Amino acid sequence: MANEKEILNKKLLGIISSMEEQGLVNPRFRMIRTLKESNGPFFFAELIPTFCSDTRTTIRELIRILEKPVVDFHILEELCMKIKGASSCIGAHQIALASGDLFRAVTDKCKERCVVAVDAIKHEFMRLNERLDAVLQLEQKILSHR
């Protein structure tokens, strides 16, 4: 009979597969998890909260800038690249796509489209964040069975 750690691993891989099927993440996310073998067992469990915290902060900054009467598109572009890079790096597919929409709106200097794109990023982050919480809880349980 499979031990509890194997059961937890299968459950976690099932959640990741479901996230891939929904388009929330791409295969890079699964690959990032395997990096814990070379970067230490806590790599993946530490990466998720860092990504979530950084993304929340960046979204708040994007919203703050767009609430100003005069939008600084240069700063918006920098924040857009930050969130697009982070989401691409971890495999957060839908956030990366929404960030591409934001980049095009920033390039066109269209505040209204920027607002719509940031709303989409926020929405996609909230969808992903729920699933990342479940992934993180399982990963922590797996780590406790070392």
C-alpha cells in the first residue's frame, strides 16, 4: 500500500493537472516544482508565497497609479514587466496573458484599457491564488513527511 507521502504527492499532481487543464498554469509550473530536487526541498514551498506576495503588491501599485488623474505610463510599463516576468517564470499562464494585454494598453497609452487589463490580472490572480493555497498546503504536508 502506498504511504501517506505518495498519496499526498498524487493528490498534488492531480491539482496541478487540473490547473493546467483550466489554463491557470502551463507545464512550467509543474517543472518549477521539480527544481526542489536541485534547489532544496523547500524551494517550491517558499516560491509560492513569494510569488503571491509580490503579485499582490504589484497589483496594488498598478491600481494606485491608475487612480491618479495623470497616469505615469513609464512606471506602469515597469510594473507590467515585473508581473509578466514573475507570472511567466512560475508558469501562471492566464496572468501572463493578461499582462500582455496590459503591456499593449500601456504602449498605446490608453488608461481605460489599462484599467480593464489590471482588472483581468487581478481576477486571474484571485482564481490562481485559491488553487495555490491548496498546492502550498499539500506541499507543506509532503515536506513534513520527509
